[in-house]
Amino acid sequence: MRDTNEDWEKLAQDNAYWAVLTEDEFKSKKLTKKHKDTFFATGRADIANLTALIKGLIPDFSTPKESVIDFGCGVGRLLIPLAEQAESAIGIDISETMRSITLKNVASHGLNNVRCVESPEILVKEGVKADWLNSYIVLQHIEPRRGYFIINDLLQCVKSGGVASLHVPLFKTANRTEYYNDRVMYFRNDYYKNETVFIDRDNYGHPDIQMYDYDANTVLALFHKNQMTKVHLIHDRSTTGIHAYYFIAQRD
């Protein structure tokens, strides 16, 4: 199995913004201010849309929040708009380079209420409890056998009455040729006992962006284990053939 932690550090060092949002306009290693403004505008739009979605499902959900957590914060695309509506914000990213860039971007946006950590396990050990835990287009890049433990740690960091919104890929359409493009070279599906459909190319040096699927029953069990018994599953409306759902719940 490839070391995805190492892969993401390589991707961050090579082109952090494109690794977060794989659109052609962000491929340049020297993005202009206009490009960066566009990049962060997508984050604000995503958070605004997600906030409206959650409010429609959980009537007492409101912003600003006292504390928020963004898992897989990358360069701060979603963390910054979350931090703008919270007293404190925590970004989690395995890549040291990503965390470093995030803190620079946070400072450039005039914020001083953000810190970044390497893993959710750190927050569990600290006893951190947040009002809103979020993760979007991140778990799809983490091998599920690790991802389930991460989800459990993340959900432990939600306080009573707090909300979790996790974006989780569940399945792909039958025509896998739809997925092959210049951004993603191969896919791996975990349908039965984490069996590999497309084998990892362990000796292939380029850090491809890997894609995985999760088992919905296992994810729901983790929510239930963490006192979130009413879980809303909402399709993300993507038309790429990669079918991911928002798992949105409030802790009892």
C-alpha cells in the first residue's frame, strides 16, 4: 500500500493549491492575486452553501460558532471562511507544508484565531470539543481502513449539541473510463472487506491523487457510537460518476 501521507506532502510541495482544488486555473506554481482570490472565493461559496444546507436540516443550527474544526484543511480554502464566523478554529492536515501555507494565508486574511495540527488524535488527547466539525472532499483520498479510525476521532471532538458535516464517497458508476483524466490516474474501490479493485502501483514515483470508497453502514455505526443517532445523508450532486454524500448530524 502506498504511503498517502508522503504523497500528500509531495503534492503540497509541488503545487499545494492545485492539490486542493484540481482545476486548470490553479496549476501554476506562482498563482497571481486574482487566482488566489478566485480560489478562496470558492471556499466561501462552499461554506455558505453548506451552512444553508445544515440549517435546512437542523433548525437550531446557527452561525457564528464558538469553535470549529476543518479536517483536511489544505491551504485554508474552507478553514478561513469558517474561522471568519467563529471565535476559534482548528485546521487538521497531515502535510506540514499545507499547514505552513494555511497559517500564512490565515495571517494574510487578518485572522488570529486559528491553529493547525497534524491529526485529530491530537485533539482527542487534548479533550477538544467543537461546535462544528467539517470535512469536504478529503476522506475520499484516505484509505478507508485508516479513514474509519479518523472519522471516529473526529466525531469525538464534537460537543453535545454540536454538528458534524462529513463528505464521504460511497460508490462509483459502472463506467470507470469516466474517471480517467489528467488529474486522477487510477482508482481504488473498497466494496467487500477492503478488497482492491485497482492495485496500488507502489513503485510508481509520481504521487497520484488516490480515490477510495467507504461503507455507509460503517460510517453510520461510527456516528451512532458517538451519540449522533439522527444522521442526514445528502448526495453532493456531483455528476462526475463519483458518488459522495454529506453525513450531517447533531450530537445528542
